[in-house]
Amino acid sequence: MSSAPSTGPFQPLKADDPTVVGGYRLAAVLGAGGMGKVYLSYTPGGRPLAIKVIRAEFSEDPQFRRRFQQEVRSAQRVQGLYTAPVIDSDTEGPQPWLATAYVPGPSLAHAVARHGGLPLRSVLLLTVGVAEALGVIHGAGIVHRDLKPANVLLADDGPRVIDFGIARAADTTALTGTGVSVGTPAFMSPEQAAVGTVTPATDVFALGQIAAYAAIGAPAFGDGPSHAVLYRIVHEAPDLRRLPDELRPLVTRCLSRDPADRPALADIIRMCHEISPEPLRQGEDWLPRAVAGSITERLRMPAPAPTPPPRPDATPTATQFSPGPQTPGSPHPYTPTGYAVAAAPTQTGPAAPGAPGPVPSGHWQQNTRPQGHSAPPPHHQSGFQQPGFPPSGFQQSGFQQPGWGQPGFQPVGPRPKRTGLIVGASVFAALIVLGLIGKFAPDESDKSGKDDRATSSANGVSGGSGSGDKAREKPADPRPVSYEGIDVTANYALKLADNPPRPQEDDGSGVSYGKGDFYFYWDSLFGDERVGSANGKLVVLKNSQKGSLKVCREETRFTEKIELDQLTSGSQICVLSKAGHIAVVTYRGKAGPDDPSRYITIDLTVWRNAEEAQQS
């Protein structure tokens, strides 16, 4: 977030937004980022939640899902005073999601963009709180990796750190589409920018950036294109001229390029107490009055949209939210949480708006879990039973627990007999049996059948079982993965297998030959500029050609390097790596003469494992 938003903190749901996620009815949009969209909802007890729904681009990647599941499990162990606890999640559904406690406060990015830098006392209390949060996060075995002003919320009793560890799940995933990025270059550490080892000291560097940003009102390494900011982080000193003198020693140590020179979290907290002219105590007055007003604004939370009246032909559903007050003729009684249950004989997922109708009384339906859950309903990870949800053991036995007949919940009647369905299923099964008998009946024209099978086999169609041969199906082509606006700095290279491809400086073997699948080389002495591949081959496509997997496979005009003056904006290059990856590189141009860095900008589309890897 680089500027203050012009609208309020709660945005209405749009046509492409879901109305229910994992059994939670959504009330508003809280924000969106590189990894997903965040919505406001409520627990059955009425506590507000922030539900992050992961983008489809990530959820389609099995490796991301695996890492996301691991990180969610780790995040559930984080229970600190300055973190937003994970309440619920679903890592297996069509689109993974994560629910945390809602923090009614602006992000540090929002507060600084709207009101400027914070006073010294607020900065010290912010730094102490974030340091405590990092201590708890690191204690759970997590490195945040994406600590930035947008991930630090300002509550009335201190800061809250959110999204800890989630960025790690996307470190090696394939990002499809455009405009998807994880992490903020202005707040990365040198080791992150150089794709080095990430440790808890990485978060200490980010904490120094947070403190400087809160005090100055701008990033310590400036703004601008990501490649330029990353270059300054790795090679130049931060601009701390506007930083208060009291904070300079602390921030300077945190921003040491060598992780070993950065202070421990306990030392940071101690230094903050030494700097402060008065004892540091978190309280309602820790923020300037103007910033505190944003907290009041976020306490006026909207309720979920009322459920439309039921249709006469609607099928009852297992879980249905009824957020508004009861109206005459309402099919469900009003509950303070906006949560009501009406189980159905045939459906276990959350209801579509307006679906349920009144149901007869009886025993509890066994399957009353919201869709996407493989465990009990919301909050099941916390280990305690939420009001209104009967324990699963009692659900199966049909035992009615005292107190469950509270307003908002209606028991379920006995299942109606489905005589028509049974008869229909029997007829359908009989037809299948007759079909199978016909399929395996002897063929009177055996010779003709053999001839037909022989012809089919010759045409690549699977033949009969007489010969025992099966046609070999050609593996399906891999799905393309696209990236836009990659800045490749001079004498950097990237590998097509990396997800996302991140240019790395080439050390050891001479940059002119490089180690990567695609590199940009610049000779500062002679002014030579070229792109090339040290792990494959290239070809510049003709203007009449459009880069595709088929075109690249059919090309034979290969080389290992291409002079930059042969390319114009829009030129396309096929890259075939020895590892079997194929890519189309679209050249977009190079840095201008006044730019302090030398780089080229490319778009990239990769088909990973499109060919057999070559033996080295």
C-alpha cells in the first residue's frame, strides 16, 4: 500500500466474490494482496474474523498446497499477545483459505500514508511489540519472510503481526497470470534479495526497516523499480538522515548486511527501553489521536448480508447463515451470531443464499459440517467446542445434549423414504448389467474383428486384448506458466525451473558464459550487451511467428547467445534448456541512459518438463 485508500475499510462484496467460505457467511471485503483476498466474517459466537482466500493461481499448484498446509499447522502454534491467532482453515478445498482473529486497526502502511511518520514513543512501542511477536513466531519454528508495514496492524493496545510464514508457501510455487508477486522488495533483506539463506535474522532486518519507516514515513532504501531498490539494499547504505538521533544506533544495527551483526530480539527490546525517556507501557494512548480515529472507524463492522427468502422449490441445506433480525415468516429464528443450522438429508455443504426452509423436529443430522471441512465445524483446531455445534460423537448417536435447543438451531427430522429413487436406481443398474453382457458376448465375425483391431492399432487406437499390446498415449503437454515484467540485471541469470524465476548473480565461472538457462551479459569495458543460455539453446523468432510451445519445438535455427542490438521491444526468443524446460522470452526493452542500474525487462512463459532432459 503506497497511498491512503480513498474509501472506508469495509468494501461491499462484488459479483465475483463468494458469499460463504467454509461455512462462514462473508460480510465485506477487507483487502487484497499478491496471495489472495481478505474478507470480514464472524464466528458462531459473534467474534469478527478475517478470512484470507488464496488466489486460484496458487491453489492449482500441488507444491504450494503442501507448503501452505505445513505453514498453517505451524502458524496455529503461534499464540502471542502481538499476533493475530489462526482460528480456522481449509487447505484441501478448491481454494484454500485461512481465518484469523480480526484486528480492528489500520495497517502501519495505511496509517503512515494518511498521517505521516509516528512520534518517538509510538515508534518504540511499535518496535517492542513487533519484536515480541517475532519472538513468539520464531519460537514456533517460523521465519516471517514478509514483514512489512502492510502486515503490521495498529490495534488500540499495541501492534499485531499478521501473515507470518505464509510467504514461504509461495517461495517455489508456479505463479500463473499477471501481476502476482509475493514479498515487498523495499522491505526485503540482502540475503533475500540475493536469494541466500533465510534465518530469523532476516526478520530482524525487516524490523529495522519497519522502525525506520514508522519514524521517517518512507522506506529507508527509497522507492522505485524493484530492481533498483533491491540493488540499494544489497550494495548501498540506507538513507537515515531524517531518522531521530535516538533511533539511529538501533536501526543501523538491525540493518547490518551481515545477519550475524544484527541484534537479538531481546537486545532490541532492551535498547528500546533505554532509549525511551519514560517507561514503555502499551495502552490506549500509544498512538497519535488521528491514527487512533482509524480504529474507531474499523469498529463499525457490517453484518453479513441478509439471506434472501427461500424459494418454494429449494432443497434444504446443511448449514445456513441468518445474519439479520428475525422477520415475520422467517424460516429460522434470529441468533446474535447470525448462525443457524438446518440439516438436509442429502447435502452437507454450506447453503446457497435463500436455499433452506423449515424442517421437522427430530434427531441431529450426522453430517452438519460446513463444506470443505474434514474436521468439525469452525474453530475445530482450537480444541474447544463452539456454541451451537454438538460434539461429533453425540451427533452419530442421536443423543440430545441439554442446552442445544437454544435459539438459532433446529433439530433435524427423520430422513424421508426415497422409494422413487430406489426404483430408478434398480432400473439403471439392470441396464448396466445388460450392457456388460452385450459387450462380452462372443463376436460372430471374429476374423473381421481382428482386422478392425489391427487397423485401429496401426492408427494409434488401443486394440483388443487378444495381442496384449496397449497403445502408448503421448503425455499431455505441460501447462504454461507466465510472468510479466522481470527485470534481469546485467550479469545476472535465471533458471526456468525456479518458481518464480528470480535473476541471480553469477559467481565463479565468468558471467559471460553464465550458469543459468537465460542470462543478460554486459561488458562495462567494451560495452558489449547480449543475452544467452549456458544451459541450453536460443532462437530469435521471426516477426511472422508467435511464440508457443509448438513453434519452439519445431525450430532448428539455434544459437547460444544473441546480441542485444538484434532485439527490439516485442522480440520473442525461444529458450530450450538441457533440463527439458521450454520458454518464450519476450524482450520489452532495457534501462534508460539516466537509470543508475543496467538491466533488461522481459516477459516469460515457461513450459516446465516439456521434453526429456539431456544427459550432461
